[in-house]
Amino acid sequence: MPKPKSQFKPSNVLLVEVPPQFIALCEASGASPQAALRGMAAMVCGLRYDEDNRLVPLEGNAA
């Protein structure tokens, strides 16, 4: 069964300068820098991406 397309629709664009070590870490882990930064931003907000790329509350947070 194919996965549904990502529901992520960027509404804001931010240009961020990151160190080359960050890019190397992303490449080593197989994650894109964009996905890694989105994931970190979500965690700061108490959210995470589920298997369908939807933002949901982190476990233990009030819904």
C-alpha cells in the first residue's frame, strides 16, 4: 500500500546558515538537512512528525 503524500506545505521560508559538520551528520544519517531542521523545530514546539508526516504532540504532552 503506497504511503500518502506529505501534507507539509511550507508557509514561511527561512534561510539558515549551518556548519559543514551539520551537513556531514545529515548525510551520514541519511536525513536531509531540511528534514533534520524541521524535526528539531517541531521538538522545540512539543511536536513530532508521525509516519504520515503529520505534526502530532510528543508523547506525554497534553493533546
